[in-house]
Amino acid sequence: MGSMEIRDLPRRRYGYVLHRGAHHEIGEAFERMFAIAGPAGLFAHGHPIGVYFGDPREVPIAELYSHAGVLVPDGAPLPDGLAEAFLPAGRFAIGLHEGSYARMMEGWQSAYAAFHAHGLRPADTAPYEVYLNDPSTVPEPDLRTEIHLPVA
């Protein structure tokens, strides 16, 4: 991942399914979210996202939680089963992970290494992933995921 882009982003709305526990075990919540958001046509409006609350190095696994979500326009109706939340506006350092989701931890480690190499300080908000393409239509080596790290 090496390179990192800094972007100022607006507040963005999303619908989500809650996951409690280890962040890497969010798959079932994504399956539930896709089953709700897909038939509602929400993927025509925005990318799927994963928002991760709590640092697993500091927070007990039982207290970790995350959101399996999809970006949606303000004012668009959310179907039953999806809760509403907002990504805060702010400055984000964004790294690109290419390849398998099974290697996503390597992407996060690389993103944090670049973040600290640039002398950045983390803001007190949750980091998140934006999934740029669909694993059901793209070969695994071609998957692209942005990792958004909030900058203070």
C-alpha cells in the first residue's frame, strides 16, 4: 500500500447492520446487510462500507463493535432492518488495499505505517473501509478497498 492520499470529506449518511465482537468476524453482518440493501436498490447510490469502533489492542473483544453498511443519499428511505448513521466530515488519510479480504489486516498495518510515517495524528472517530468493487463480479486479486483513517 505505501502511498497515502489526504482528503477532506463531507459528512456522509449510511445504513447499517450492527456487528458485536472481533472486527474480522463482521462477515455475517455484511451478509444480512446485503440481503436487505440489495433488493432495496441501495447499491445504485453508494458503496458498501465497514466502520470499526474500538481498537482491538486496547478494548476487550466483547466490547468491540462495527457497522456493515452502505452509503446512501440524505433523504433516501432506509428499508426495515438497516439502522441510520453518519460518517463525520473531516480530514482522512486514505490508503488503497488491493487483493483478497483475507489479507485486509496487512492493508491496515500498511495504512497505519504510512499514516505515522507522514507524521499524522489520529482523530477521535472511527476508521472505516470503502469497498470499491464487488467480489461476486471481480477476481479476488483485483478487489480494491479504501482504508480511511481519521486525521486530527
